[in-house]
Amino acid sequence: MRDTWTVLDQAVRGGLDFWRLTGATRGWVVTQKDKRTLWVIYAAGQGGSLNDKRDLMALIEAKARDLKCNELRFEGRDWRKVFPDFSAHQTPDKRWHFRKAL
């Protein structure tokens, strides 16, 4: 689990990548590459529809493939209905973890 201080420390030390999306899908994404895994730390886009969220994740997936990652991961609330192509499990602390092999 990534607490606020861990994320802030990684950001200050340069361990996170911040990128801005422009064009049809606008938003901000924060990722961390850990060996061959791309972790999505934060993602926010312009639209609120399911298609907007899926389009944003498709862009993140393309970035992961460009970086030669073999999996994409994120954690947070229950996104199973939005991203059914990710495997999901809930930990005892009620956080959801998502993983997709690329």
C-alpha cells in the first residue's frame, strides 16, 4: 500500500513520471515503472463516462507497451465493472488491486 508520504518521497526523488494528455482525451497521469511493471499511481481525465475512463486506460496501456512493460497495475476502489479485462482482488484492508498482463 502506498501512503501519501511514500508517494511524495518518490515524487521528490524523481521516482515517478508525470505526464499530461492532450487532444481528444485530456488528463493527467502519474506512473512508476518498477522493473517490467508500470504502476498507475494517479490518473484523471476530462470526461466522466465509462468510455472516457476506458480511453484513458487504453492510452496508459499503450505507454506501458512502449516502455516494454509486461504488466500494468493499479490499486484503489472497485473498478471491476469499468475494467473487466484486469484481474482484481480485494485485500483484508478492503483495497482493490488490479493487474493486467500485456
